[in-house]
Amino acid sequence: MKQFLILLLGFHCVALGAGRALAVEEPPLDATVVQTFKELRWPEWITGADKGFFRDPRPVVVTGAGDGSNRMFFATQYGAIFVTENNPQVRAPELFLDLRDRVIKFMPNDNEAGLLGLAFHPRFADNGDFFVYYTAKPTAEHPHQSVISRFRVLADNPSRADPASEEIILQIDQPYWNHNGGTLVFGPDGYLYIGLGDGGYWGDPHGHGQNLGTLLGSILRIDVDHRAPGLAYAIPEDNPFVTREDARGEIWVYGIRNAWRPTFDRETGAFWGADVGQDQWEEINLIDRGKNYGWNLREGLHPYRSEGAKAANDLVDPIWEYPHSVGKSITGGYVYRGNRVPALRGAFLYADYVTGQVWALWYDPATGKVTANRSIREHGPPVLTFGEDDDGEVYFASEREIFTFAPKAEAASQRP
């Protein structure tokens, strides 16, 4: 296994390895972060004002529907999804779907549960189908259960979903409240990809990451347009483990600790996956069919267990990592394909949840190397999630605010 250490030093990237040091000088980056949707007023039953207290709205999903309507959808972790026009001056979001009657009550100390994922069917404009990932309210039999369901919009109102239309696609029992993953995303192939964590606690005590017999610790790939016997979906025939008796056929890749917001590059189809680290390292991977991304044998490029060094040849290296001296919980984003900020074209935008730092990373697939990693924001409120509108402009959200990117001159001209 190729061993190296990556240090982040301001606007410079220094890679140490192969017996030599390579310094990459970077000119100033003409991009900055700006707050958007500043006038958005969340309902009082989201903010808690109706009960005399305040809580952050926690918009855990920010996305367009991909239907050309130029609408924006905001899913809060509490279980409600809102829709607005894509206008930064919009004030009152319209309720799209309320699932609070079936989503677990959000608790600040158990903050990895709730409504976590939302994905619109590639033919949403025609069929009105979309998919939601949420943590169900606990029962004695299922104290921690993740649910992936299909819903559809009302026939006479594309801005309102029918809560009674729920069709449960998949139910996954979790051993603990954390590391649920939660991302739903459709690939260029039309299949639904589901990001799952290792089930939680610390160090993957049940060994889910290296166990192909469980769905946990994996990214799944399923066909929601067809059904197999006994399932509410079909398993694509070209999934890598579909013929193995000791493996779940739904698995696309494994060795995942807690992939937070894997996304597809809308131009190249490359599948990017940031995986939240354990003790020391956060990592970014390019996701490829059937591969083992190492957890819990290793964390990033570094052995986590003694077997990690021995199994190195069977594991896929992350393309980038950073230590916990820089940040402690990676939030994956998108490869920028919008038009507003030319300086970010082709960069993978990502952040650290704890420090609020935001970066742009460029990767050369021909050489398999990162060519630049640039800081856009050095600190700020925690970055909960990234999102993308129908035009490819990228957004990210804290627990209460939504941000986007702009050239520095444009941002300066908008300051009061």
C-alpha cells in the first residue's frame, strides 16, 4: 500500500511520499462563500417558537428535483420537507411532505438519526416518485431502524406529496443510533444508491464493514423500477456480489464507516464518497464497483487494526485524507458544474462539519492524483450537508443557514 501523509498549509498543498516532497503553489482562488435564502422563514413548529423555545431547523437535504422546474427542496432532520422557488429572496417555504408522525423525535445527543435522505426519481417530472431515508420511531422490536420509502406527489399538485402514498422499499435494523449513513442518490444508470454506515458505536464492534453478509458498512445499488420475488425492488444483475451465497446482492461497495453525502459528478458520472473518520483521519474516495474501502481494517491510509497492513493489497486507497488536527468530521459535496463561479469548475467541494472549513479539490483521473486542494472558507458554523440545484449550482447548509458560492467581486458588490 502506498503510504503518504498529507498536510494542509493555508493555500498550499504539500504531499510527502515516495522519498521526496512535492509542493504545489496555488494562486489566489476567485471564489468565496455567501449566504443565500436569507429571508427564509421556517414555520414555528420547526423552530420550536410555537412551544416557547428555539431550535435550529437543521436542513439536512438541499436539492433540486431534476425536473427542470427550478424548484428547491429543503428536508429538515425533524421529518418535514419544504419546497420553494429557486429565488434567494423567497420568504415562506411551502410544506411538501410532513413525516413527523413516523420519524424518530430528534434528540441533540442522538443527532445522527431522523430524516436523513431525499432523492427524486430520474423521471420525477412524469411519474411523481421520490424516495426518503428516515429513522423510524422506535418500537420494542425495532429500537433503531432505518427506512427507505417511495412516495409520490398529489396528482393535482406537484408541490405537495401524498403522505399516504408511502411504499416501504427497505427496512434496516441498526444496532446503535449513530453511523446510519442516510444518503440516497440516483446514478447515471438510473439505479438508486444508498449510503449506509457501519451501524455505529465505536470501532465497528460488530465487524459490519468487512462483512458482505450484512447491508451495513456498505453503499447499496438497487433497481426501484422492478421487483424481485419477496422484495419491493430488484437487484441489478451486474451488481458485484449478486452471485455469491455469502453476500448481500444489493452491495455495490463495502468497507465504509459512515459515508456522508456520496454524489455523482453530473458531467463525468464519477462517484465521489467522503467517509467520516474514527480517531485521526477523514477521507475522500472515488467509488468503484465491488471495491473494499478498508474500514475497519484501516482509517484512511493508516492501519486501524493489525490486519489492516496485511490486507493492504485488497483495499482501495482514498484519493485524499486530512488529519484531526485540521478537522474531525468530513461532509462530502459535489463536483462543481455550475456557471456562476468559473474558478471552481471541475472541483470537488467538501467541508468539515466540526470546524466549518470548506475546500475545493481538483483530481486528475488520468494520473490518479489530486492536483490541488484549496481552502475557500477557513472556519464557520458546522457544515451539515451539501446540495445542488437543477443548474448545477452548489449549496451547503449549517443547522440554520444556507450558503452558496460566488466570485469574490460579485460577493463584495452585494455587501450592504
